[in-house]
Amino acid sequence: MGTRKGAQVLRTVPGDRMWLLSAAMTEAQLQGLRVEIDAINGQLLDLMNRRLRLVERVKDVKERTGAKLFSPRRESEMFTKLLLQNEGPMTADLVRAVFKEIFKLSLDHMEADTRRRLQVHRLDGEPDKVYEIRGHKMGGGVPQLISGPCAVESADQVEAVAAHLESLGVGFLRGGAFKPRTSPYSFQGLGVEGLKILRAAADRHGMAVVTEILDPRNFEDSERYSDVFQVGARNMYNYELLRLLGQSDKPVLLKRGFMATLEEFILAAEYIAKEGNGQIILCERGIRTHEKWTRNTLDLSAVPLLKAETPFPVVVDVGHGTGRKDIMAAMAKAALAAGADAIMVETHPAPALALSDNAQQMTLDEISAFHGDVFGRA
Ligand code: PEP
Ligand code: MN
């Protein structure tokens, strides 16, 4: 009836008014359809939320039984059922695409929940961590330089470097007393004697000592003579060492493993945090790729990602990360621009004579120029 009446009215009105009337009717019709679509959107939203709540329950059960969160078999079963149920007009491909997104969303939801529970994860609104180490701040906006020789070779060598670094205002003295060398026949470091040399030089020059610990048996000596434990790239997966350092109250500078993903890196830090030591410093030092022009491939995307995921200071080791002095300043500036809290680079009074990493250690003049260039403080 309504339509016929409408048609009669239309026949009696002239051209442009008729167009206006039919436009008004189209608009009313569209309004009606939109109300229905809004209602369906609401139902879909409600259904999706109900689905996610069920997913959370599935996750609880799975976690209790140790089952994996993602089950390809279950996903394929769900696709089969959906395709049998589908009466169109959605095509099978569209059903697959839409539900793939929904399944992925559920998995992300389960995993995000797990990630949120990591102690190293930055809580909403949590500020950056700042450590005060021997009067020098690590984190919190003042970029620092950690420098010193690759390996401690003698008291004179460390003294020359420390005195020079102090004159530049550098607060962190690095140096390996225990050296993780690729070949067991290469120089392995001076051991505890090296720790003592570092401590004495740092004390003379008001610096903090950052040095690598390789073996849990050296824990007491390392704790006694150093201010920051360094865990090298080779030991990022040494979970026993990480657990042990988690029991110390000294900060731990954890280097990223050669082949480690950022997820694995953060989980390694969790081993330290879980034992109660929340004073962690993360260090990107390059990863192994097919590239041969640099010693490693410095992954600067790690900097903002690690800063977003965790509250810890992030250090970029441009020395081991590139192995090339000609690009270290450029990479250090890029690292600071990306949000790094500190740069690490090696300095030796006579790099050509060094017992390790000759090519990448800076001379005293080179570190002065690097410092002026990168930090704007000559
Ligand atoms: C070092 O910093 O002395 C060192 C050995 O570095 P990495 O563990 O990153 O190789
Ligand atoms: Mn080195």
C-alpha cells in the first residue's frame, strides 16, 4: 500500500521536487539500514568480547596443563566447521581471511597477557629507570660514554686510558679482566689481577667499573672490584649466570646475543629480574647477518623497541657493533637520536699493540674527537 501511495504522489509532482522526494526516501531507507548495521556491529562487538573472555579461560586451562597457546590442529578444525556452515554471500576465501584475523587477535591477546606479566615489561606510565653508580647517572636523559680497553693488559695501560677519559668527563670505565675469546689459544685476560687494576684506576679517577663476568666462580671477586657486571653476547643464554647475577644488588649490563631476537633478549633480562635484581641495563652490540662490511649488523631499531617494552637504560656498543672506527661516530649519533642512554666504545693507548680487537679500539686522540663529535663536549 505504502509504495503505491508513494508512487501516486510522485506522479503528481514536477521533476525537481520528485527528485527531492525520492532522495528523502532513499535517505530514510539508508537510515533504517544503518540502524540495523549499527545493531549488528554492537552484537559483533559483544560476541567478540565474549569470545575473548572464553579465550582467556582456555588460556588458564592451557597454562595449568603446560599446553601450547597456539594449536594449528584446532585452528584448522575451526576453519573446516566455518566453511561447512557458511551459506554466503561470503566467499570461502573471505570467511578464511576474516576468521584468520579473529584467531590471530585471540592469540595476540593471550600472548600480550603473558608479556604483561614479565617483570621487565614497562608498566603503563612507568618512568625510565635511572641508576646512580659511583656518582654517575645511567639513564634519565644525560647520555653517557662507557669506554676503556677491550682487555685489561697492564696497570699502565688502564691508567693512561682512565686518566684521559676522566679529562673528557667520562664516568664509566670498561675493560675485560676475563676475556671470552673465540679461540681458546688467544689471550684470556689477567683475571682477578685485571679486576684490581680496573678498580684502582677507577678510584683514582672517580669512575665506575663495568667489567664482564664469565664464570659464576668469579662472582665474589667481580662483585668486590666492579660496579656493573657485564654479561657478554656469548653468555646472554647462560641462564645460571643470569640467575646468579639476579641475586646481586649491583646493576647488570646485559649484552644481546649474536643471534638473539629482542624477545629472547628481554626474556634473558627476566632471568635477572625474577631473582630480585631490577637494576638492568640492556646493550645492543650488533647481531650476525650475512653482511661482511661490518663486524656485526648494529640493529638500531632495538633501541626504541627496548625502551618501549622495558623501563631500562639502553646502551649501544658501536665498537663491537660495527668493528669499524670510520663509522662509529655516525652510528653513535644515530643511537642517541633513537633514544639510547649510553654509548660503549673501546679505547687503548696503542691499539696496534693491543692483545685483542686491534682494529676497533680508538687511540686517546681518536676518543677525544669521537667524544666531541658525538656528545658535543670536547
Ligand atoms: C666486550 O664488550 O668486551 C665484549 C667481549 O663484547 P661482546 O660480548 O659484545 O662480544
Ligand atoms: Mn673487544
